Amino acid sequence: MTGLREEKKRRTRQALIEAALTLFDEQGYDGTTVAEISARAKVSPATFFNYFATKEDVVFADQHLYDEVVDGVFAAAKPDAQVAELVTRTVHALATAEAWSFPLDHPLTEVRTRLLAAVPALRAGYLLRNAVVGDRWAEKLYETCKPQLDRVEAAALTGAVLGALEAALRQLPDGSSATEVVLATVDRVVYGFLPRKKG
């Protein structure tokens, strides 16, 4: 019974996220109400508030997963792990994790990316949350890879990667794979934009 109850909660939560992002795309973030989201998801507004406190919280529904994925990568890291390897492995894990509400290449993930860039309130919330993710990632990178790099270098590297990924996703060409772009972007940031010498 517990398993069925949890699955029902998962489906309801997913339906609310899908309904919200679809409506935000159709009629704008500010033009969409909680009542409309609830109706699209076929639940009551009271049910909506059992899962999310505000419309903004729906957009950031997966925020907790960043810590979980990053923690998982570093928990599995070998003592002699190299910086470049850990950074690229972390981004790969984030890009391909199955726990996200939608895969990176899903149309509603693209909608979310556009919202974060265009809606001032969401933009502010994203920058704050992204800074927290970056600080946590940088600290784990430093603690795992010292003395390969110091705290400043760890912060600079993770900040550069997060900034590059955000910029790349905003400029994603039509028809291209967001996952492929993300993985190529982190490789460029870590190893440089110039061709690597062979041998």
C-alpha cells in the first residue's frame, strides 16, 4: 500500500510540473494562476499547495537533485581522482540523471530554460540557487582534489563551467541535442577551446 501511495504522489507531482510548464509556455508565467495549473493537472488548488508553496517552486521542483547527484559522484570518487575527470563526470551525471522530472532534451526542459532567462523573479531565484550549487560543488572539488588546486581555483573552475553551461543552453540551436551540447561545453571549458595536441 505504501508503494502505491508513493507512486500516486509521484504521478501527481509530475502532472503538476508538466501542467505548470506547459501553461507558462502557452500564456506566460505571470499570466498563469495556480487554479489553472491545478485544473490542467486535474487536481484541486489545495492539492497543488500540498506539493508546492508557490508557482516559482514548481519551476525549481528538481533543485534538490543537484546536491544528490553531485554528492553521489564525489562519494564514488577514487582518492587519486583528477580534477578534469571529476568535473566532467559531475556534469555527465547531472546531464543524464534519470531522477529529473524531464530529461535534458525534453521540450519542457527547454521551456524551463527560457523561463529562467526571461522572467525576472525566476532569474533572481535561479541565480541564488545556482550560487549555492556552485559553492557546494566547488568545496567538494577542493576537498577531494587538494593539493591539485586551491579553493579559489576550485570556485573559479566550477563557476566557469556553470556559467558556460547556462550560456550554451540559452543559445541551443534548433534541433540540436541539449545533452550533447552540455557534454561538449564542459569538455571545452575544462580542456580549453584550442585543439588538444595528440601524443
